[in-house]
Amino acid sequence: MNWEIEQNTRCTLDILSQQTGLTANTLSKIFTRSVAVDKRSLYACFSVFNLDLDGQDYLSVSPGGLPLH
């Protein structure tokens, strides 16, 4: 569901959390891009906005934090 467009209202972290099944903390990490999150969380978050993600939309990193090529 595209909450902001379909409901013509702003979407809070609490509403997004209910829609995605993700915690508000995880959503904050995604939107601030400050910490790595798992791919499942990205897909869950962006599917609420009817967005499809592909490999160019995110960066995969190794456990040590280095980008994977």
C-alpha cells in the first residue's frame, strides 16, 4: 500500500512499522542510511511504497564492512 499517496496523509514510523512488520528502529536505519541492514528489511520497507529493488539500489558489504564487488 502506498500510504502517503492513497491516504493523502503523512506516514509515521509507527504506521510504516505496522505495514512492513519492521521495527521503527530498523526503519530509521534504512532512511538515515547510517548502518547496514539486511536485504529482507529493504524489500519489506520499499514494497510498502510499491518500489522494486534490484542489485543497483543497494550495496552489499562483507562482515568486515568492506564493499563486495
